[in-house]
Amino acid sequence: MTARSGLRMPFFWNDRSSIRFSFALLGAVQATLIAAITLIVVPLPAIGRAFDVGQSELALVNAGYGLTFSGLLLLSGRVTDRIGARRAFLAGVALFGLASAAGGLAPAYPPLLAARFAQGAGAALTAPAAVALVTGLFPDRAERSRALAVWGTLSVAGATAGTLAGGFLGSWGSWRWAFLPPTVVAAAALLGARPLTRGRDTATDAPGSPDTAGRTRPNRLDLPGGLLVTAGLIVLSYGLLEQVHLPLVGCGVALLAAFAVVEARTADPLLPLPFLARPHRAAALTAVLVTSAASASSIFFLTLWMQQVRGLSELATSIALAPCALVILMGPIAGRLIARKGARPVTGAGLLLGAAAMLLLSRIGPENLPVVPGGFALFAVAGGLAFAGATVTALSGVPAERTGVAGGLVNTVMETGPTLGLAVLVSVATARTDSLRAAGHTPEAATTGGYALALLVTAAILLITALITVTSRAEPTPWSEQPEEPSENLQGPKNATERNPS
């Protein structure tokens, strides 16, 4: 690393130090990409007062980041595989940082909204590139599994950190401060990106079809598929956010169906459909979807319950949610468990514990405020195990030339989960609340009952997903010409040296 960079490093800086630094840098960026979603949730009322805008405009500011983030991920993953992971990472981080700074300095509502959309676009290019770089840092299969286990917990850690930081920043400073952490992290990533030259640059790995002279031609970008999936995800997500606007939801589903048809007929598809057909990978992606939905929905419901029903302040609400931060400790622990037991059992255990946490949180009531920190502490453990195991499983055996697409797909599922989960569970909670009010219950009791039922439904979904996960099996047919190793065997040899990437 020293010779490559041309810099004089301290005597203790070696190749292993470079790997750890690069992994820490990539992990900080990944956590920040997710934290940017939740950082402005608590300060939204202050933004409304500053620009004199209503609830619908604030909802669009809140959702704009996630819409472009989730909608562009698959296309960005393919771009990563074409231009190389390091170049894509640097370009994405630069756009993310500039958009974050523009959001904090926005003089009016339109520039703020544009900055949020640009933030999401930068995040969409950064996230799959970061996954590709991580897989390149750890060529050893056992080490890579432990690294991906830590990586799988970073998203929920980032979401939790964003919620907590948003509460503190909203209480102690201006709403503009919510854009400061992403700006600082992006600047640090650009300044410290030189060691990332060790990461695999996947542009050189992407095979194409031979021409008449026997030479390999580069793959096409599959722009029709990219446009269809981007438009489909954005329209579907926005339709779900708009209280399940059926015409928009139908249009989004139709666009995604057209995307599937195009991918099935394209020689070099953006997303090879056999990638989704493997049972163990489909189960892993379902686990990511459900766990992310449970995490976002439970925080959403209980944040409203603590402030609207219990009358807690923004700062007190953030403190009550603080046990969620325990997920930060789960990455190394989950990595060791996966090395010993395999990824699938760890994922199943996390989903079962998640169901138990949602069951505990569903017992909210006037005298049961302590169940909130207790339930979130349990879900931090559960979410850490589920995300880690599912991430390792979903990315196992992926050819080097497809790591960008694979990383983009995992992040797409992770971003779609909260939108889909909130759309379904808010409908459940609203129906239950209306029923209780019609039966003569007080508004506070009716609201509590609606949230409790939504959390019970979440527990049931997690339980069903756990059963699907532990009963799924790996098919011998790989998604590419390279042989794929099944996820249930993702543990290193017993005599392998244990090394912790974190």
C-alpha cells in the first residue's frame, strides 16, 4: 500500500492496517447513507416553519431521498460493474456530500427538495460500489463472510443513529445541522479513499460476448431495463407513501412487470432472474425486506405513541429509543456465530428474536412505558443477527463482475421494506383505531390499540419469515457459469485463523 500510494506511512501501518482502515471507512459511509434517511425526521416541523410549507411538502422532503435511493440502486449497481467500484464509489460520495451541503444551505423549499433527490442519487451510486469494494478487500471466503456479517448490521445501526442524532440536533440546534454529519463523512471518505485501491475494481472483471474475431466485447448497460426498474420502484414507492394510491401502485407494478419481461429477453440483463430464483437467496432477501420493515415501522409507531399519547419531548423520545444502538455491537458477534453455525441458522434466530421483540412492544400502554426500551434492546440483537445472516447469504457465491448488481439489489430490498411495511401496517393500525373509537374508547386508548395490533402483525410476519428461512434449501444450479457455494456452509475451516475485520 505504501509503494502504491507513494506516501510514507508510520512503521505500524501495514497491509492489514490498510484493510481495516478501508473497511472502517466504507462502513462509516454505509451507515451514513442510511442515517441520512432518518436524520431529518424529527426536525421536519422546524423545516415547515422555516419555509412555511405544509405536511404534504414535508412528506415529499422526507421521502425524496428514499425514492431516488431505492429507485436508482439496480441501475447504479450495473454502472458500478461497468466503470469499476472505486470510481463509482468516489463519484457517488462526491455527489452525496455536495447534495448534503446544498441541503443544509438551502435558502428556500425548492432547492432543499432538489438537494434531497440529489442526495438519494449519490447514495444509490455509492452503496453498491461500497459492497463491491468490501468483497474485494477480503478474498478469503471465511474472512469475507465475517466482514459481510458486520456489514449487514450497519444499515439498522445507521437508521438508529440517524433517529437519535436527529432528535438531539433538533433540540439543541437548527434543522440545518441535520445535513452536517453526511457532509462531514463524505468529505472524510474522499480524503481517505486512497487505500481503497486495494478493493476489487470490477470493471475489469465484467465479461462480454466474443465478437467475430474472438475478442471480448464489453457488456451493454441495459438502459431499457434500468429505466423501467427505476421508474417502477419510484412510482410504486410514492404510491405506497401516498396512503396507498391505487393508480400509482398499479402503474408501478406494471412497470416492474415490464422490467421482468425485458430482463428475461435481454442477453445481458441488468438483473439476471436466476439470481432471484435460488431458494436460499430469495429467503435471505425476504428476511432483509421484513426486518427492515419491522425496524422502520416499530420506530415510526412508537415515536408517535410516545410524543402524541404519552406527551414525551423529542429529546426524551430519542433517549427511549437509545437501546436500538446496541445493534452496533452485533456485527462482530454475528460474524463469529455465522462462522460456527452458518448464515441461515443465524438469520432464523434473529427473525425469531425479532418476533419476540415485536410481541413485547405490542404490550404498550399507560403503565407499560418500560417495554419500549426493553423491546428495542431485544430487537437490536435480533435485527443484528437477521441482517448479518441474510446479507452473507444473499451475497454468497456472487461472481466478481456482478457484485455491484448484487449489492444494489440487497440495498434496494432494504429500502423498499420500510415503504412497503409502513403502507401495510399503517392501514392495519388505522382500521383498528377507527374500530376502537367507534366502540367508545378514548382517542388515546384507540391509538394505542391500533399501534399494538400493527406490532402484533409484524411479529407474525417475522415468525413466518423465520420458518421460510430455516426451511429454504440451496439449489445446485448457479446463477452464472461460476460455481456457487451454498450459504449454509459459510463457515471457515476449523483451523482457520480468526480475524475480525471490524
